[in-house]
Amino acid sequence: MHIYKSKKEEQAQVIVVGSGLSGHAAAYSALENGAKVLWIEKQDKLGGSALIATGTFSAAGTEIQKARGIEDTVELFIEDLNRIGRGKADQALLRLYAERADDVWAWFIEKGLVPSEKSPFIDPVHSPYSIPRTSTPEKNSAFEYCRVLQTEMENYRDSLTVMTSTEVIELITEEGAVTGVKTVGKNSEKEYLADAVILCTGGYGSNFDFIKERMPKYSEIRSVTMPHTDGKGIMMAEAIGAELINMDYMVGYFGAIAQEGTQNASFGTLTSGFADRWKGDIWVDMNGNRFINEDGFDEDPRETAIDKIPEQTSFIIFDQAAIDAAGGRIPVRDFDKWVETGYGIKKADSLGELASSFDIPLDNFMNTIAKVNKAAETGIDEDFGKEVNMPISTAPFYGIKAYGTTFMTQGGIRTSVEMQAVGVDGKAIKGLYAAGEVQGTSQWGGYGYAGGSGNSPALIFGFEAGRNAATAK
């Protein structure tokens, strides 16, 4: 998209801060509803986390479902979302998401988005829906939605100013209402005024100091989020009286291999390939105790179990026999290099040596191994009901230290269904809107991950925020 620089950017009616999925949707929707828009992005290009995210989108009652004979309803969608999220979502926001999803997906199809041939499907990455309702673009990238929105915004280029490499550092208020923003860019500070500001600034997954301060339970969590996801939008909103919600909870997806000296992780370090599809491994916590059925089909119990163990830290334990049974395949990239490094993955000639190398209490660990080997003999896992039980008894032995890892953050700015930020006094803050991960995914998803719940709500709520900000009186 061309970067438009109007000479009258100060006269915008709506300022959109951030350019991920929600920012794209909010900017377009505000333009479509007649507003002059100033769109500010602190990075040097638009896209935010959409640049690295996959393109899953979940909706009920879509034409693509009907074409494949799949019957679905909004009410069933809501039921599934509440099951996966344990009923912890704001029900009004969850319903808005479920009711608007079909229309938004249809809009993208109408504007030229091509769905993948496998759509719709049941997403295997997170807790499964009861029926196929997740789709992706032909190119499985979240940025495909941004491409469509950028093309449509070309129709409103005279009403749009886009500023990149510009960071919003403060919200301007007057008599309790938000009236603009303060920015810094190219070594100078500047103020811009508007009737409304929409925060689409994402979460705080890469701000480890913020996490340690606000939620010390998750001080060891790793993150695959982009470096700029620092929670600044959330902090700016809090500074002018916005209420934050669900700031005591994070979903620690399993798990990033421990790397020395950093909490940032790459997708290549994730150990999710062990879950469900690889047999013969067990997972133990820092005390040497198993805590989950490692092979269950549903990912959600594993994700929520991570939340309950010390420091969200686990050890994946297996032996040479498990590797041989898998034909030598180990679901970790560059496994031999990891072993050679000897930090996140360790190899030992005895189980005692392995436990010692990770500082796992030996008695607990050996008791766990004894139970696992008994389950292999009897075929019955009395603790967790695992169906395929293999002994851990053939040297050499291996252990992988893995940390709970966040893809999205669950806490954020409380909003109304109009996407207005809500103050600590329970009243909407005039002139301030929020959409996407800056709201915290728990507001619409509850305590868990559902397929498509990172992209669909960000787009849906971005559209809502843009329209409401543009038409507010």
C-alpha cells in the first residue's frame, strides 16, 4: 500500500493506532463510514503480527460450509466457544463475534479472497470445534486479509493519512474524553487531535519485564510474539483510567525448548510435534511428576495443564527405543545440534544422570518412571489414561526442557460491545476505542485457545470499532 502523507493530518476525525488485523479493519471501516483517518504505525511497515501469523478464520453458517453439506449455527458456535473457553468470556462480546463472523468472512470472499481447498476444517492445533468451521485463505497467511483491506482503502485515499515509524506515546484527554495522541518519530514529538482514537496496538507477549511485574507467576514464560508487542497501548489506556481485565492469566502453549540467555523463542523451537503424534515420551514437571496425558487428541488439556505446574516448565523424557520405534524421526528441528549444545536438550547414559542434569528430584523422577514402566507392562495408565504406553528403559536417555510459550496475551483493555474502552468507574471513556489483542483474547475467548480466535475477532471487532468511532456523536 502507498504511504499517504496529507498536509492536513491534524484534522483527522479518527486516529487508528497500530496496523495488525484489527488496525487494518478499523482504518477501513472508519473510512467507509465517512471519517478522515490518521493511521499511525510504530514499525516501518504495516502489518503487525499479521506478517507472521497463519490465516485461520472461524465462522458458522458460511457458504463454504453449506457447499460441503455442513450444517452449523451461531448458537452451536457459541456453545463450542464457551466449552473451550470454560465459560469465562464476556458473553456479549463472544456473541457479537459469533454473530458477525459469517458476514465478515463473506465480505472478504466477495472482495476476492480465495479460500484454501481444505476449508472448512477442524483445526488440529488447538482444542477442536464440534464440526468443521475453520477456513484459511489459499495462501495461509493472516496478511492476506490485510491485502484485501489495503486494496479497498485505495478508494478512500483522499481521506487517509498513513504514518509509519511513528510511535504513539500518550493519549491526550480533555474533561475525561480522549481527544488525540502524542507521538514521537524522527527524533521529534508531535500531537494530533481527533474526535476518536482506536487502539489496535496488540498485546504484551514480548514485554517480559511487564509480565514479571504484573503477573509474576508467568515470569519464566517464553514468547513467539513479535518484538514490538510490548503492551504500550494497554499501559496508555490504563494511565487515563481504563480498566484492565484478565491480567492474571496467560495461556502457556507447550513449549519452547530452553535457550540460554533469552525468553524470546522461534517457531522452530516448539515441541508441539511430540503431542498426540509421537509415542513413547512422557512429560514431567520440575518435581519429576507427570501432569497430563501426553498423547490426547485435544490440545486444550495440555495447554491448561501447563498453567498449573511450577514456572510453566516441563521436561519431555524419552529413550532410544522410542526413537527407534519412530523410525529415527524426532519431532525437533536440528535435534543433534541441540544435544551437542547441551542446554535445552540433554542426553544421558542413565536415568539418574538425566534427572541430575536437570536438577529434577531423583526419588520422584524414578517413582514416575516406575509407574510408566508398569503401565507399559499392564497396558493401563492409571494416572492419565494414555492408550499407548511404552517403557522408558533403553539407554541412552533424553530430556528436553521446555517452557510454556505464548502466542497471544489474554489480558487487556475492557471494552463494551461498541468497542469503547471502559473506565475503572464502569463507564465508557468517550473518544477511546480498542480492538484486537489489546482487548485481551480472554474477553471473547475465555480461558483457552479456539481455532481462528486470534484472527476472526481482531477483524470483526476492528470493523465494529471503526464504524462506531466514525459515527459516534
